Amino acid sequence: MSFTERGIPVDAVESRTATICMNASNESRVVIAARGFLLIVDVETEHCTQLSFPNGHFEYPYDCFSSGNGMFYMGVGNMFYVVDPFHLTYVDAIQISNRDELCGFSYAENNEGHIYVASYPDSHLYRYRPVERDLVDYGSMDSEQKYPSHMAVDAYGWVYLGLGTTKKNIVAFDPHSGERRTLLKEELRTIGLGQVRQAIDNQAYALIGEQWVRVEQGIVIERMLDNQIPDSFYTGTSFDKFHRQLQGEWKLLSHSLSNHELALKHTETAIVKVIQLAYKSTGAMLSTFVTGPDKCIYGTSMHPLHFYSYDQQQLTNWGPQVIQHGFGGNIAAYAVQGNVLVGASYPEGRLHLYDVTRPIQLDETVEQMSLLSAGQTHVRNPVCVTSHIEIHRPRCAVALRDHEHVVYGGFPGYGMVGGGLCVYHLSSGAEWLIPHTEIIAEQSTVSLAETAEGILIGGTSIETPGGAEPKAHSAYLYTLDLTCRTVTKRLMIHEGIREYSLLLIDPNGWIHSITSCSKYVVWDPHREVLVREVDLSAWGKVVREGWELCEEDQCIYGVMGNAVFRITLSSLQPECIAVPHEEITAGFAKLNNELYFGISTHLWSYSI
């Protein structure tokens, strides 16, 4: 019995926003942030320089910013970095409060050249002075909203933050006096993000309801017409966005480290020029994966989303375009129904179908469109068939025994509490969305299994990863009768359990689960008794989709952060059969006598 490294399925990284820096000599650099490094591009020479984060720091940035004098600013974890992109040096590396998970959620610059930066999840506001090279913490601007996504500074030095997500807010703050005001009335504080914007002349603007207004010293000065609203300093959305723009004939069109491309467009001729981005990476983190109906392993990477397969001999990276509307997230849950591999992806709770007996097909030709009119359901393969914001972050999927339906569930969108459950009919496309209010109110279904009798078993979570605060105190197991579409039982095994992360049903009909606090529990639904409970916390963190029932061996195989384990059904005694050299981060598939799992960016297996 031994470990075998199978390789890096996806040798790519994701652009984590970018910015254009311009110095006093009118030289320009495009700086692209990535996990663990910056890529600094001279668009004149097309030369790329890779600049690693100091001290081996290897986390994801969220956003970046360039000042008026061409310096580059970025937060990574709880580190704040200042970079001179022309001399390729780090000017400052400052650690902020340990309370903050992420520095650099939004930025702004005042007319003195001071840089303001906001953090997640406590929404602290910091000020950095480049000359003094000091960082001041002004405290939290909103004790409830975790996402300070927009920032502006007016000519008088007042700072404005647009926050969310459960109750959007716009906070005006005077750094000199410490005065803080909320600009939104309570009835306008709906789910979403407050929006503010800064103009070149340091005028500040805020979106109050549906009306843009100009603000000064924390007060609304005037209402603006649509054509009076200044353009944003930012172009694009999410991690594809960039701050500022190139001067001259060539403008930055897009950047993609995943595709190794930076695109420029000529302002007069509209010619598009592509600069090839050269960099070295350790690969992309792996998400959940699964054994397909053709006995290949399928999965995606996370940030960027690339679809890959492993046929027990060769890894194949199918690239970023295969998963329709992938948006840089990942497929987080799978099910197999006949020849169809079903995947549920983040963001937006999209459901993808991949017929493994057909070749991958992205484009629809005229001839192929005629097949659609002749009755064929889909030409594209894989194809996205639906999406639900109520399942924005999928966590589980199951193929039903009727060979016709799949069910998937997970967490809802930003600012929401309680996720839905979708039952999807593969051949017709008919679907049925069950809201959390009809399952377990204010909770999300994160694990699923089906009994031999066709009863759906679900495990819930009270967590709210989209910025809201949990409203429940204990997670549940439940049974759902799909014929009458009704939850028939709701079971709280113990108070205080926050999540039933993993779930399966053995041949006896017993329900096995591992909770988010690494408790292994076995419930007999016939006698309604707890059969077994074991603390597995010494084995590390729970790995999503991290176990599998093997009826042939009459046991459960699985992985946790620090263990490859086996649970024999006759004894229900978890046994660590191997300890990995590094923490296991993704799982899980059993194929023949190999157990497959991910360690960071690498695919590994353990032979049994």
C-alpha cells in the first residue's frame, strides 16, 4: 500500500484583478495580481516580470489599486503590500489586525496621496501614508455588514464606503473628527451592496435608492442626471476587472492569466493586439471530483475553473471554456445518472450535463442546429441547463433511483439565509425548486442520499457564507418524500451541531454522517436511535464529498485533512489506514484499488 502522485491537472492561475500604473515619465505598466505573485507587463516591449509575494506568502488577493503617482497597492490575507512596478520592488509589507481575514476589499486615494483600504469581514477602514509609511486603523465602519466593496473620498477628505450584503449600507466617515454617518434610510437597506464612486476631481457620488447623488462632507449636495454620473475608474467585473486605463492609442481590453493573454485595442483602427503572458505556476487548487460512468475521473480546478479528466493513465486539461458560464468558480458537487455526468457549479447554482459517450462540443454549427429542430435536446456538450440563486454555492447532488432525476442543493446567494433544493428531470428539463422554508427554515441542504425505498435524506448547515449572519443554532437531518414533495421527518441528533457535511446510507438503511466539527455519527432511522458516535477531529478537517460506500468491501473509504480512512460496516469503527505527507484538500473517488484525492493543486492516489 502506497501513495502515488498523479500530477497537476491544471497548470494555470487566475487573474485576481489588475491595474494600470503610470509614473511621472508617462511610463505605463499593467500589473496583474494572482495567488502568490504579481505579473508586471510592459506593454511597449511586451516583457513580463513575475514578482513573488515576500516571505513565501501564498494566498489569494481580492482586489488591487494604483495611485496617482503610479504605485501599486494590494491586500493579501492580513498583509498590505506597496509595490513600485517600475523598479520591481516591494516598498512596504505591513501586517494588519489578525481579526481581519482579508485586507484590500476596496481602496480610494485622497488629494494628499493617502491610500484608504477596507477589510473583510469586520469592515475596518485603514489609512496608509506613503511618505510616513504608516498604517492607521480607524475601526469598523459597520459591525454587521462584512463586504465593504466600494469606496470613494471627496475633496474634503471624507471617506465613503458602500457595504453589504444582508442590508446594503453607505457610510460616510470623517478621518479628522471620527464622525460617522449612514446615508441610507432603513427602507432602502435591502439585500445587496451600497455603491459609491469617485471622480477624477475628487468629487464623490453615492447611489441612494435608484438615484445617484453628489456628496460632500457626509451630506447629499445634489441629485445627478444619468449623463452627469462620472465613469468608474474600474472596467469589467469580478476578478476580470482592472483599475484605470492606458493612455495613448492602445487601451487595455482584457487580461487573463488563465488563458495567458492580455488584449489591447487600438482606439482608431479597432485592431486587437494580444500579448502572451509568460509565468510559472504551481497549478490551480482542485475542487471536488468524481468517477464518471466511463470509469474516468472528472473534476474542475478552483480559480480558475478548468475542466479536467484522468483515465488512469493520462491527465487531460480541457480548459476554461468547456464548462458553460463557468465564471471562474468551480463544480462543487457531482452525480452520475446513466451516461450523464451531472455537476453543480458555483457561482449562481448552475447545473451542467455532460454525456460521456459524446465528444466535447462547444460550438453549434448550422448542421448541428438542424439536429435541435429535429428533436435532439442539446448539441453543446457539456451544457448548462439551469441555475438558481437559491443554490448559489452548491454542496451536494444525488442521482435518483428512477434513472430520470437528479437533486442538488447548497447555500444561497450573497446576503441570503437558507438554501433551496432543486429536483431536475434530465430528459424533459422540468424542474422543481423547494425553498428552505419548506425543508428546514433558515438552513441549507449540504449533503444528500437516497434510501432503497426512494426516500431522500438530507443534512443541513446553519452556516451563511454569503455575508449574512446565521439565524439557526443547530443543523438537522431530514427525510423528504419525493412523491408527495413533503418533508416527513426533521431530526436534531445533538444541539450545537452546525453542519452535517457528509452523508451516506448503508445497505441496512442506516444513515452515516460526518459533521463539520469532525464527529462521525450513525443513526438507525427504523429504531430512531443513535448507533455510533466517534470524534475524528484528530484526523483534521472534513473534506467535501470526502467518502464513498464500497458495498463489495462492506466498508466506507474516505479522506479527511490528515488521514486516509476506512470504516468497516460490521464494526462501525473508523480506522486510519494512511497519513498523507501534506493536508488533503479535495476528494474523493475510489477506482479499482486506488483511492484518489487532491492535495492543493496535485492529484494523488493511495493503493489499497
